[in-house]
Amino acid sequence: MNYEEMNNNRVTLTGKVAEEATFSHEVFGEGFYEIKLEVPRLSAQTDLLPITVSERLLALHDASLGSTLTVVGQFRSYNKIEGERSRLMLTVFVRDIIEFDEDLNPNMIELEGYICKSPLYRTTPFKREICDLLLAVNRAYNKSDYIPCIAWGRNARFVNGLGIGERVSVSGRIQSREYQKMQEDGSYQTKTAYEVSISRVTALSMEEEVRKAN
């Protein structure tokens, strides 16, 4: 993995283990486990976020129910086949577990990627402006992670003016959101979506054009 691919997707989370580790998969004989981390917001709410951790890291740290973990890694996506459909799944792939620092923001993410779907702008019944966008973030071995993001207010207006293929830098936090999905029999099932709530966004292609002009 080159320098750019290590720095275009950076996540730091601090939270309490809300669900004990469950086996996810194995790569070259190394087991990986999924844990749900309860991460506090500035408000009284929390986000319940999935993280994927190797057995080698778990052997060195306390990840029991209720323990506090500070993890650094990348926000990654993969496709999971459910019946005849493919579903986009998201998880924080943990590269390291570090010492807890109470002064550290418990939920930080920085991404650089390309807009791969037309931004979807809308307003809420209370006239709050929202814009959804999907970023393709390059990863090693010619892979990409597809990360849903949401912008608010003036950031929503800004990203709504960008097009497919534009390279952008965003920072913010990862949030969880429950929603109701109708099933084939007409009933509703509660599901959880994960997305990046954007606090800052920059169109890198615009910055590059300014540098070239100067």
C-alpha cells in the first residue's frame, strides 16, 4: 500500500464494547472478528458502529463487554449476498488499538475520494438542507471502498454543485441511523445504515486548477 492509499482513509474511534466479538472471516490463517462499539456524540446520543479486528490485536487488548477501546483504521465497504441481492456493508477495519486519551475526539474520519453517483439534494419538512453523496475511495490491490456521506446546510449546497468524477476531501464523523424497510409481505423491518456526516468538504480538483493557474 502506497502513502496516498494509507492517508486517503483515516478513522479514529473511542467507545465502549457494546456487543462481544463474533467471528467474521479468515485471511491467510488469521481470524478477524466483528465488534459493535458504542461511540458518544456531543449530544446525549451515541452511535453503534461496527469494527473489524484481527485476533492478533484482540490477544493484546481487553475487548470484553463494557471495556473502552480507542481504535485507528479505515472505513471500508464490501458486498454481502442476501438471497438474490447484493447489499453494501460497512465496517471500520482496525489497524491498531491505541491508549485511551480523554482529550481525543472520539469519532473522527478523513477521506479523499471521487464522487461516483450524482449528489442527491433535498430539504426536510423543517427546511433543513441535506445532500447525499457516494464516494469511491481507492485502496490497495486496485480495490475501492464505496462510502455514503451526508452534508448539511451550506456544505449540502456546495456538494450539490459537484459532478460525478470530482475528487473531494471530506472530514467529519461516522454515524449510525435506523430506518424502516418494507418487506415483500408488506411488513417493516428495522435496519441500520452507516454514513459519514460531513463537517468539512473541499473539491480537490478545484484546488489543483487554482495551483496550475498560479
